[in-house]
Amino acid sequence: MLTIKKKDKVVVLAGKDKGKQGEVLKVDPDKRMIIVAKINFVKRHTKGSQTDPGGIREKEAALPMAKVRLVCPKCTQAMRPKFDFLSDGKKVRICRKCGEMIA
């Protein structure tokens, strides 16, 4: 089970955007990469078409999961979640610092 999922809030640990927080837009579990909103912008040169004029565009590039840490919604601290099972057998993520369940 992945520790980071879509719509989670994460903080960047290393790189040019170190310390910035953002929401996860996309997760690629095979490559262990994620795309975070408004983090790790790169410039792409796009060719124009009949509907799109083209030009230089900025977009978010993928980050390795190892470079980000999940932020607890309750205590707002970066942490590695631990996993536990509920009484019905469902696996959930739990904050190691405050003990709150992460949805």
C-alpha cells in the first residue's frame, strides 16, 4: 500500500522547491513518482496547431516519492504514516505524531 495518495497534502524535502507544500495531483506507483500542484515547474516548448498557438508553456513535472513527506491534516506536521487495521479489517494510515487517522 502506498503512503501517499491523490489529494494528499505533502511537503517537499529536497530540491529547488524544498519546504513548499502542495496537493498531490497524480501518483504513478510503478515508477514511484508523483505530480504535486504548483511544485517543480518546468518549461516545455510546444508546437502550434490549428486550435492551439503553441509556444513555451510551464507545467508541473514529476517528483520521486522519496523527496516528499505526507503532512498530517490535524497537526500539520510532515511525517511517515504507520498502518493499522480497523475492526472491520480495513487498512488505514495513522499519523505517528498525533495518532489521528488520515482519510
